[in-house]
Amino acid sequence: MLRDFEGDYRLSNELLEAATVPQLRNRWCSIHAKGWALDPVIATLTQGRRYRHAMGFEIGERVRCTRDTEANTEARTGVYPLVE
């Protein structure tokens, strides 16, 4: 649940002006901004060959790394150099 803190400009103001709500479970913004844009480029560059997909998660984001491994396929292997 959003907490509406007092201040000159609150998060609730921004959300109302943008006609949006925060994403708590699904990361639709990430999918639009990154996944849908990068997937065709990666497919073109790799042409079905195996590749390592380096992700910039930092050391405190091990849960994100674990969750990202669910996107691994026969061709794609996620790697996490900042964690490693």
C-alpha cells in the first residue's frame, strides 16, 4: 500500500498526473523499456547462437539474480559480474 507522505510534491501527485500506479509484482515498465527493445536486437546479433547475457545487478541483489535465471534458455545464460 502506498504511504502518502507530506511534502511539496508527493509520489501520489506524480502517479495521478501520469495516470499510473506503481508496479508491485510485475515489472511491466522494465519489459517495455528493456525487454521488448533488447530482445529483437539480441536475436539479430546472436542469430540463435548461445550467448552470455551480462546483467548489472549489484551484490545486494542476489534475489534478482536468482529470479533472472528463470529467463535462461538453451541459448541464453545470464551472468552477474558485479555479484561475482
